[in-house]
Amino acid sequence: MNGRLPVVLPPVAGELSSSWIARHAAFYKVPALTMLRHGLPEAVSLFLADRTLSRDQANRLAEMFSIDTKSVRRMTFANLQKTAHRFIAKEPLQRCSSCKSGSSNPGLTLRSQLQGWRISCPPLRSAVT
């Protein structure tokens, strides 16, 4: 691995790993895949990293981003049964009106936005409660 990043952006609750990596890439002004390959030279896509991240790969990303491995794994669908992967969208399907208008992180993608069976918006839910 090429080493730890000097500046690490904290993940947003429920954020997808590809979104978090893309935010770092934007900060460092490099393509998102380049940022991912900084820690995982063998990576072929952010899409696959969200779904098939191995424990070793999660450890390497955790080291690069100075975060614990469990946090990295929680941002992926790697622990989801393979048979359920067909229900995960390739692009965000859901975005409530609160998220669409005036988001402080317009490029942010939450895991729940790829899950077609979820009908909830964590930011909206926290605003209501």
C-alpha cells in the first residue's frame, strides 16, 4: 500500500463506501478509482468494492483512511448474502425531497438509496424525531 492519507474526511452515517471514497477523491482532485487504487491496486471498480470487499481489502482501506475495519465493512454490502445482491441497485434509486433540495453533500450516497426495499430516509427520519 502507498500509505495513509494526510487528510481523512469522516464518513456520514449510512454512507456507501464508494461515496466516501469519491468525496476523498474530490478533495484530493483525483479520479475516484485512482483514490481506491491508492489502497487497493487490484481494484477494478468502486461498484465492486461496495459489494465484494474482502476482509483483507477492508483492512487495507481502514489503514489508508485511519479508520477501523468494522466501519469500512459497514459502508459496503460485503456482509449481505450473495443471493440478495440482485436487489441492490447500481445507482441511487431513492432520494426524498429533503435530500434532493439543499443537501450539504450533493455527491453523498447512502447505502439505503441502493436498497429498493427500503422506504426510509435517515436524514428525514432524524429531523422528524
